[in-house]
Amino acid sequence: MSSVCTRSSTFNFGGTRSEFVGKLRALCEAGGVTGLAGTVGGGAGGAGGVAEEKRISKSTDDIADSDERDMTNTQLWFRGVRPSKFRHVYGLPTRKECCYTDISVVRSGNDGNFCAVNPTFLAIVADTTFVVIPLGMTGRIDFQCCKVIGHAGQLLDLKWNPFDDHMIASASDDCTIKIWKIPEGGLAANLTTFEAELVGHKRKVLHVEWHPTAANVLLSAGFDHTVCVWDTAGPSLLNVIDCHVDMIYSLAINRDGSMIATTSKDKKLRVIEPRSGIVVAEGVCHLGTKCSKAVFLDNNRILTTGFSRHSDRQYAVWDQHDLRKPLAQEVIDSSSGIVTPYYDYDTRMVYLAGKGDGNIRYYEVVDEPPYVHYLNQFLSGQPQKALGFMPKRGVNVGQCEVFRFYKLHAAGNVCEPIAMIVPRKSTLFQSDLYPDTVANVPAIGAKEWFQGRNVPPIMMSMKTGESIHEVASTKSNHRNSITETSTKVQRTNSMHFANGNTPVSATNGTSHALNAINNNNNHNNHNNNNNSNTATQNGTKESSQGGGGHLNNGQSNGNLSSNLTLSAKHSIINKENEQFDNRKLDNNTKKFAFLSQPTIPDYRPQTIIEKSQKTSTNQSTKFHQLQAIFGQQTTNHKDIANLQNNLLSNSRSSSRNSSLENINLLNSENELRKAFSKQAEEIKSLRKSLNGSEKRVRELEAEVKRLQQQLKQHQ
């Protein structure tokens, strides 16, 4: 009966196996099992009870070990938390007096970028015009304030120039793009004169994007299914990309401006090289019919937001070179608002904000699956119509602010700043939160970029506000000064060596050698003294007459010569210091003058070695071959087949430039498909024209026969 009671008591504990093990151990320690065993076995049962207790305790340890081995991932999730410095990021709304109120906000239902901001100005679209407000002018904005007027249609997109806080580009429904220059201090009157007007799209312009590293380069996407690349300094149209067959939903550009990504109404995501227009990769991103957006991440990845087949909002992460299958895909919710992604390269955080939503979700991007980790969301009771974001160089470092949105309310004509803050108690500069960010300095010119050169952006320090290339130049100047001072010290040491005084810091070998040289010199001088007594006597007479003294044993001569050499050394050192300062100033001016000049690529013929020949073959020759073959209308299938076989064989044989060859293979496959489809269409058209001409010939022959018969009848 007692054993039955113990069994029932043990099985009524409930809970997990770990709780069961803990309670069983407590029961063993309390002596319940031993006591029961002792009552059954009497006095001898006491020893048996102790043995039973040891056995049960050992069995409980085995159960605990097996419990740790047999637990699933869902049971182990609580044991460790993924470390992240941005886990507790929160959004801080702004008080009403620090917001921008009573603004005539656009009433359009488009998903365009109606708000643009930089560290100096805030621009907000108001139908066919837009308002430019200095950031410090918060509070109530007069509805009759100064505006930028010049477009005949509704504005659809606004973007500030990343290298000039006073230049802004506006895209409109009137098929034009205008570049505006905002005066210092803001608008004192309505601005109607634009810097440049870009005309090239046949229908309304939906999106504009400035190049992140090249100066005066702008990309635009229109309703005419084309993407245009502009040089705004000319202005001139550099390239037109017409690979899309339907409406373009979004336009994104990576950090160095070498690739662009577009999403279209045909549910496809395309990665395009903007200078040549070659589609590097293409694939179906989201199966829903609503709008989808794309943004570039780091490490050659792209994040897209869109809708599933069942109208669920979702995001997906892609490899930009392989768009056949997403690396990760997750459902967000079942709302109907279009989700726009915003990515911060410095903190590797991505923000997802839906149109009409009152919340902003933010995630952290990592390099391992699942690639995106959910952090938290900012909740508010006011839905957003559009969002603008501040560049990283404009955030408040003292408040540990890592991102800042400017939220246009869907109702109430209010623009509210929302700061995303990492909670820290220290008021000092947090270097782990603020790595070097992109500076407002172009890294390359438009012509050089269009000729094929890719340059990473110039970075700046968030602590000092200086550009990294300026700091590097100052450091190099400092290093040059240190090296030159060291050479100057070496020169002075060599002067001491020539005078026969070896320095303390000289090595043993050099000191012995110098001593030997000095001894040889002294021996030669001693031998030459007998031959030059007359000369020395004459010299001493002249010196005694001029100085009124007599030189004995050459000691005063040596003292005088040593004094003269010291004064000469001091004068030489002073002269060298002056020359060094002058050279330093000249070098600095030359360096700055050289850095200020635009770099021109060198196209002169050079001697080609084996390694450079392989590299040039991998990078440029294949593309030129493709361009030369596909540029001609009379293309043979044999040439295309031979070229494809050569490309495949070269890609299999070589392994060094595998990534470049993969891109070239993708380019060649796409070009081959385009050429094949074009040739098929041409063959179809030629067949149609041939059939029509044969039919026409038969008709004419029948008409001739009929006329001949009529002539015979008349005759």
C-alpha cells in the first residue's frame, strides 16, 4: 500500500520533466522514500533504504541529463537570448509645439515620396507645388507661405541632393523633372526659376533617385516603363533602360551606385547595371497584384516588401545575383497598406512602414539565416500618409538617436518628427552606435562613373564631423613631417660623424667603423703636419696679427674650429628647418591642388602581361564581343553558339574571378535570349512579308493572263 502511495504521489506532480526531477530529488532528500522502504524491511531495511536513496538520486541525475538532450528547440528558446545592442530601441514622438502644423499637404492617393528632408531643410509636397521649410522653423506654418512653383502637373516624388543641401529634384505628372536651387536661409518669395529641366519621359515620372557617390547623376523611372540616367550638370540624358514591360513600382540603388533594382507590375524584381542597361538578374518576387517595394541591403542582398497570393503583406530577402528563390520570406500581417522599407547601413536596421498604418516596425539584418530578426515597433494613434527620413549626418548624437523619421499625418496637416533612440545613460559619444557614415562629398564625377568606374562613398566621422579622406590627408602630412624630421635628425647625426664625435645611439659596428675612419684621418693629418709647417706658421702669424694672440700646439685652433663648426651647424639646422617648413607648405598646397583636380582615366596602350590579359579578358572582352555581335543586325546562330560555348568553357576553367564571370554569364544568357527573341520576331516578319509578296506575285500573274485573254478576244 505504501508503494502505491509513493507512486501516486510521484505521478501527481505534473508539469515538465525537469519539475518532476526536482520534486523527486526533494522527496528523496526529505527521507520519504527511505522511510517507506525502512517500514517495509524493518531494521535491515534501513540499509536497503540508503541504497535505494542512492539509486534513485543516480536515476534522477540520469533523467536530468537525458532531459537536456531530448528537449526540442521550442523548449530551449528561453535558455539564451540573441545579443543585440538595438533590442531596446524605441520611437520618441515630438511635442506638438515642435512639429510642423497647418501645412497644405497633398491629397493624392499615390504612394510617392511626398516628404524629403536633409540637415538644413524640410520639403513637403502640396499638389503641383511644394513647400521648403528650414528645420528650425517649427510650429504653425502659414498656408500662404512661400512655395516652389513651376510644374504643370501633380508632384509625385522629391529627393534632396546628397552632396548639396540646397539642391532638390522634383518629379511630376507633366513628364518632366526639375532641379531647384534653394537660397541660403530658405525662401523669401515664391521660387519659379529652376536650375535645369530634364525632358525625356513620354509619360508621368514616378520616381527619382540621386546617385550615392557620383556628382550630378540622377536616375528616374516613369510610367512609360523606362528608367533614364541623367547628368544634371549638362543637362544631358546618359542612358535609357527599356527592359520593363509594365509599370515600375519602385527604384532602388545600392551604396556604390553600380547596380539598381526595380519592382514592376509584372511581379518581377530586376537587378540592372545602369550604364549599359543589362539585366543582371530577374525573378518573380511577390505573387500579389498590389504594389511592391525594394531596397538594397549590404553583402549583395535585397529586401522587398509586397503582397502574397492571398493579399497578406510580406517581406523577402534575396541574393542580388540569384533571384530564383528568396533566402528568407515572412508574412507581416493582413493589412492593405503598401509597406515601404527604409534601410540604415550603419546600424544594419531596416524599418517597415505601411501607408495608413500607425506603427513602424523595425528589424535587425544579420548575415546568417533567417537574415532578419524582429526587434520591436513604434505605435501611435495617428496613421501616416508618407514618411521622410533624415540622413545619418543630421541625427542627434548626444541623445543616442540612430534614425529619424518625418511623418506626414493622414489627417490634420501635421508633419511630426519621430526619433529612434537607443537607451543609454551615458551622455558621451557612443562609438559603437555611430560608425563612420556617408559624407556629403562626391567620390567621383559623372563622366568617370559613366565610363565604368565604381568608387565607394567617402565616409565621415560622426564624432568630429570631418570627412575620412581629409583626416587621412592630415595624417599622411603628419607622417611625412615625422619622417622628414627623422631624416633631419639623421642629417645632423651625419654632421656629428664627420666631425669625429660619434653619438650615443650609434650601434657598435658603426661606432667602430667611424673610430677607424677618424684614426686614419688623424694619422694622415699628423703625417701632413711636417710638410705644411710653413703654411701653418704663415697662418698663425696672420691670425696672431689680426687677433693679437698666439696659438699653442694647435689647441686654440681646434677650439676655434669647433666653435665655428657649432655655429655653422646651428645655422645649417635653422636653414634646413626653414626649408622644411617651406617644403611642407608647398607639399600641402600641391596635395590639395592635386586632390581637387578630377581624375582622368588613362587609355594609353600599355604592355600587357599574362595576369592583366586574363583580368581584362574576364572583365571587358566578353562584353565587347557580345556588344559587337549583337550590335549587328545580320547575326549568325553559329557565332552565338560559339560565343556561348567559349564563355561556358572559360567560366569552368578559371576560378579566380568567379563572381565576375557569373555576372558575365548572366549578362550573356540574357543577351542571347534577347537576340534569339529578336531574331525569331524578324524571321516571322520576313516570312509574313515573303508570303505576302508571293501572294501578290500570283495575283499579278493571274491579272496578266486575264488581260492577255481579253486582248486575244478583241483581236
